[in-house]
Amino acid sequence: MEDMRGFMKRLEKEGELLRIKKEVDARYISALVGQSDKALYFEKVEGFNFPVVSGLLNTRKRVAIGMNVSERELGKKFQEAIDRPIDPIVVKKAPVHEVVYKGKDVDLTIFPIPYFSEKDGGPYISGGIVSSFDPEYGPNAGMYRMMFRKKNETSIDLVSPSDMRFYYQRTLDKKKPLPMAVAIGNHPYEMLAASYKAPINMNEFAIAGGLHGEPLKMVKCVTSDLLVPANAEIVLECEILPVGWVYDEGRFGDFSHVQGDLKWNPIVKVNAITHRKDAIFYALHMPWENDWLAGPVTEAAALRALREASVEPVAVYATPGSCCFWEIVASIRKRPGEGKNAVLALLSLSEVKLVIVTDDDINIYDPTEVDWALALRVQADQDVIIVSGARGKHIDPSLKAWTLAKDALPTTAKLGIDATIPEGVPRTRYERMKYSFRDEVKLEDYL
Amino acid sequence: MSSSNIENLVKKIIAKSKEEPFYYYDLLKKFPSIPYRDIMIAWGKVREQIQFERDEVGHYVYPKGK
């Protein structure tokens, strides 16, 4: 089974990963990755014994390489894995247990945890897959940011509703800590699965297995019964202390490309660190790696919504301008009325607030084509749907969430545009112009 | 860096924190020749000693009355 190192090798072979052999100061990692059109592998980081890789998933192309499909099939492949999950298997020995630190020997400062944005609250572990367990609901995995506080302590952002927040609330009610484990340096499949808000009784690591096409190998932690990916580079074995949402966390340059607000969150005590002998520290580079991890998940949800509405999708695209999160453009094979049905189905997705639906002749990955459909197929008084008062997300500044009472959830308006050919207009009215003799001459013959 | 040098850095960070509200970024800029890891270590020790307040833009603020 391919791990992060295998993925890195393939990226390098495709010319998508660059090795930096010159020693680098960890404070410059974020800026350097931001300037690069390739993932960067910093072999020597000043003052640390661990190399750093970052920007692995900074483009749609690299996600597609990770998923072994074309860039247009990300959502489809992810949906297939949700439909056919494969339960993980537990192994006794694991590369991630080659080195173990416990108790007083725990020291997060051995890792070159980067500082990303100018107004961040501190260095951030940005790419960890966080596992937890509830006796009634079972295992859970998600991706959560963790701010460095002390050598054995971090914060964790648990503000947004999630299964893990729910698990933590349950242990907090009993005044007990919630054991958790953070796996750093995983294959994109594990990160994609953890990014997906699976139903509470579904194991995200089984979705990772579905993506791999074989069971994910997992190993039990050395200080708890939690299971973690055996081929991770590093694991932090921790517990979220039963203190509630009272410690400062953030700010943090967020997936929405804005500098997020200061938050109040629980703190995490690190009880053990395990890692490979030659572990590579993975720094998920904000915001694009986070965004592109959301892309296949959003697109899979869009495909599911369209099929459940009995609409035949041709392609769906979570646009990068919307952080692969807020806007969906979809092309469909339309029967009468299905342009509107598709818009309504896609607007039902919890996070999506902008929807454009086109016919199957539009290349939805080309913004010019989409604009053409909007210009020539839309009558605003007939084809625009606005829904008020739907669930919103705090991080959207247009919702003015800061004006709400503490714990209140913001609501948002949603906009859908049916940019399919209107009923009653023959398709021939959209016959594209074609240059005469275009198949008979080639420009290069005249150069 | 030796432990005594780390302790010196801790003192410098605390002294700076008393001057004005700051971001962690300001520490990285204030001590450009100090290794990144040493600043992390010192920052951890500072946080053990000082319960910083945070202002509305996320600065760390030395607590009043300390």
C-alpha cells in the first residue's frame, strides 16, 4: 500500500516535487512554499533532525496524482470509496513505532512545526489526522489544526460542529479527558477520508481503505487503545483536557484565505510521541492544500445530491475561487425542468451557497465557457433562485457572525442559477460557429 | 542553545511583552539570529510563567497588574 513517501516519489517523477538540499530556517518554510509551483521537500532544516515536506496537495493536479485519476474524476472516485468502504486491519508492528517518547521525554519542539501567517497565534500543526473514540458511537477521524503552546501542550480548534466536538462534549460532561491521537505524514487518501464529514457511525479509515482498494493498516497507540495509521510518519498520543472552550487559540490563516479570528478552545496534553526513525514532518500548507482536500469531498456530495434528485450529472466542479467549498458548477444531461431541479438539489448541500448548472455541452472547468452560458442562456427573472435563512458558516465575513450572540449559528442566503438552455429554445440556436476548412490546414505548415 | 541562554531568551521575550502587545511573528522578527527551535522552547517556558491576555486583533498582551 502506498504511503506518503510513495506519493512523494510519484510527485517527484512527475516533476511536481522539488528537493531543497540547502539548509533552510524553519521560519521561512511557509513563504518558500507559497512562492513555489511545486511541492517542496526541505531535506535539512536548521536546528532540527527532521526534514519537512509541504505543499503536497497545493494543486488539483497533485490531488489527481495522489488519487490516480484524471482531474475531472476526483469526486467520482471519492464517492465510489464512500459506497465501497474497506475496514482497516490492525497490525502489531508499525514503522511509526520505531521511536517512542513518553511522559517527561515528550517534546514537540523536536519537530520543525512551521509558523504560517503573520498574525497566527503561534506555530501550527496543520496536517494532522486526529483520531478519537466514543464507546457508543465508535471511532472518528478528522483534520484539526493544533497551535503549539508548550513542549507537551497544544490547542485544538473544536469550535465548529463535528463528531469530535460531540465526543469531547460527552467526556467533558463527565469531567474526563478525551483520548486522541494525531497522525502526521499520511497518504492523501487518509487525509481526504478524514476531511469528509462521514456519518457518525462510519469509520473514515474505511473510506481510506476504499480509496486504496485494500484495508488500511492501523496500529494501537502505546498509551491508549486508539488506532492510528501504521505507516504515518509521526503520531502524537494525546488527550483533550476537560476544560471546555476557555483557552485562546488562533488567529490562523484559514482555508478561506483570510486571517481567521481569535478563538476560545480546549487544550491538548501530549502524552507520547512516536515516529519513524527517519520521519518526515508534513506541513499542510494553508490555504490551498486544505482547499484542494475539500474539492473531491464537495464534488462527491454534489454528485450524490444530483443522483438523488434523479438528475444525470456529466461533471461537477467545486471552484477554486470558492475555496473548493462554497460554489458548485455542474453540467447535466437535461430533461425539461431538470435545470431547476439540479439547482435545488445542489443548494441543499450544507456548505454550498452558490450554484451554477449548465448543459452537457459546456466545459465547466473553463470559466469563459461558464460565462458564455450565463450570458446567453439565463433570464435573471426566471432562472435565478435565492434561498434565505439557510445554515451558514462563521468564517464567511458577509454573514457578520461577530454580531451574533455567543454560540449562535449564522444563517446565509444561497444563490442558484439555471444556465441550461431554456425550455422552448431549440438547441440549434446555440450551434457554435466553426471555421471553414479547419481540418484541412495546419498553422505550423505556414511557419 | 544552552539552558542558561534559553532562560535569557525567556527574560527578553517577557521584557518585550511588557513593552507592547505583540504577535508571535514579532518574536521571530525581533530575534532573527536566534534559532527557530530556541524561540519555540523559550515561548513554551514563557507561557508556563505568563497567562497572556489577547486583544481583539489577536495580539498577546501582558496581563494587567502583573
